[in-house]
Amino acid sequence: MNTSHASCAASVLAAEAVVKRFGAHTVLNGVDLALGTGQSTCIIGPSGSGKTTLLRCMALLEAPSDGRVVMEGATVSQARPSSDVRLAARKVRPEIGMVFQQFNLWPHMTVLGNIIEAPMRVRGVSRDEAVVTAERLLQKVGMEAKRDAYPARLSGGQQQRVAIARALAMQPKILLFDEPTSALDPELRREVLQVMRTLALEGMTMLVVTHEMGFARRVASHVVFMDEGMIVEHGTPAAFFERPTTERAKRFLNQFD
Ligand code: ADP
């Protein structure tokens, strides 16, 4: 098992020595994580270990206090960014898709409206083209019948599937998920996990913060275990779940037995 994966050959997105402090509290303490093309990586670990903060740094929603985030070789985020870094960030931001725990759909727009908005506004896609793409994506997530519904009329699982379709509509190079099933009742989780599994099998590059050990074990190509702001283990699901090497990971996994 290797704990430093910053120099993976074909990485789409990478954190390099990322430190994040909130006031005096160091939440990320020098994290290296490279996400290879077509890989799906799950971040697991105890509450408060820095998983969401790492994801948000990689999504360019938080700036690191030190270290940097690199997308396809270009620095796109660092403390006190130069104008080149800001420019690079603006360029790549639409290529990084994000799915949140609370779905975050726009309540005043229909399902279709939610999906076509960003491609039209940000990518300059025509309405007709955006609608064709949205209909294809709604089919993919099994939501085509709800095209004209408003989010409030949908279950949490349905809203999350629409949120995934909305992220895909921007044709992202990578999709980041922040505990996408944590707000859902158990019976609704499965439908969301099934969509995510299909995406992973199709080769979408994904980073998923999750407490779904079954998903991490069966679907992820890599599992990252974090504790106290650091990556403590990083390996294949088989290696991590069957042969964790640290006491901290063993203790964490014992809770799920
Ligand atoms: P995890 O996702 O593993 O539960 P988080 O990344 O959400 O962990 O949080 C790690 C630590 O950082 C926690 O102690 C949390 O309180 C703190 N933290 C997260 N975001 C902020 C913030 N915006 N301001 C201050 N502290 C924060």
C-alpha cells in the first residue's frame, strides 16, 4: 500500500501537499491524492477527519492554506493564487462536477430547467441542444417521466438522481460526490448508488466521500482512509478491507462488522 499518489501518470485532478487551516485548527495536514482517468476513488474515515474539506478543496470551493490543486498538469488552486492560477481555475471549474449531500436543486425550476440552465449559461449551448442532452441524461438516471416536475414533488432519491444528471450535463471530466446518500432513507439510497455504479463502470472519473462501505468495497477502484487530516491508507478495496495495515483503519472498520 502506498500513501502518496501525487504523481500518478494520467491524473485528471490532484491534491499536492494540501494543507487547510480554519483559524488555529489544521483540518488537512499535507494531503497528496491523484485521481487517475477513469478511476473511482472513495474517501472514508471518521467524522471530522477532513474528508469533505479535501473534496471541497479539490472542487475549488475552498482554497488550500498551503500546497496546491492541479488539473491536467496546471495549478488551479493554491494560497494567494497568481492571475495565471485564477485564470486556469476559471477555465476548469465547469469541468469539475459536484453532487452535494442536500441535492441543491433550484426549487423554482422544473427538473428539465435545472439540467439545461448551466449548459446554456456557462457553456453557451443552445436551448434545443441542451434539452436533447438533458432528456438523454434523464433517461440514464431513470427520471425521464419527471422532466416537468418541480423538485419539491420528488423523493430525495429522485432529487439526487436529477442532481447527478445536472452535473453530467456540463460534460465534466470528473465528478465529485459529497456523501450523496447520507440524507436519504435506506430504501432510496440504492437507486442513487446504482446510478453511481453505472457511471463508475462506464469510466467516469469520480471522487466520492461516503459512509457506504458496500459501495466502496464493490465499486471503487481505490479507497482512501483519512484520519485527523491525513491520508492514513490508500489502496484497492480488496487490500484495504481485507488487510488494513494501520490500527486506526482496523478500529474504524470494526464498527461495521
Ligand atoms: P469530515 O468530512 O471528515 O466529517 P470535515 O472536512 O467536514 O470532516 O471537517 C473537518 C474539520 O474541519 C471539523 O473539525 C470541522 O468542524 C472543521 N471545519 C470544516 N469546515 C469548516 C469551516 N468552514 N470553518 C471552520 N471549521 C471547519
